[in-house]
Amino acid sequence: MGQVWQSDSSPKALTNAAVTFVDSLKINSISEKTRRGRRVVIKQRNGHSKQLAGLANLYFRMSNIPIRFWSKIEDRKRWETECFQMLNGDRFRVYPSGAKTVCVDKLPGESLWEHLNRGTLTRRMLEAWM
């Protein structure tokens, strides 16, 4: 006899499944490059990002999850640029590049993601970030 499939419909399992699904859609692509002798991080919206962001936002609203993706690319670019400038002043550059892309100077130091993967992420780091 074949194996019987039992689904785990607990809220945590559904949330984990949704997170995995949304992450697999890859609304944005992020890469690092050297431009004019400077290391930059390039964040670009992918092909169907507007529609995917709308579907993700619908799920987030229905699940009472306080997260939202920017659906309109121009609004997202403006918001990211303003936030970066507010946090970094004129020490580092940020600029829109093309219809779907924002470029920012790569900041010194290590990212929280690097700490998480290495197992060195601390509560204090997260509190400082928030």
C-alpha cells in the first residue's frame, strides 16, 4: 500500500509554507557589482513582481500579517532611495538605475544575514536594527 499523506495545518506550518512560497517567487533580485570603481548593491524587481506583490499582499492582509510589498515600482524605488538617504546622509550614494532598479553603495561591515548564517547573530544586533 502507498504512503498516506498527512498534512500539518497548524498556523505555524501554514505560515512556514507561505514564507517558503513567497520566497521562491523572488520578487527582487539582488547582486553586487563594481561600478566606476565602487562596490554597489543592485536591487532589481523581476518580471511579474507587481502581480506577485499584489498576491502576497492579499495573503498578508487575509492572515493579519503586518507586512506589505510595494506593488508600484516607482513608489518602491522612491521609498528605498529616501530611506537609504535618511539613514546614511551623503556618506554613501543611492540612485535609481533604469525602470526597475535601485543601486546603493555597499556599506562597510557585515550584514545581519551573514551573522545569521554564521550563527553569530545576537538579540542586541536585532534590537539595534529595529
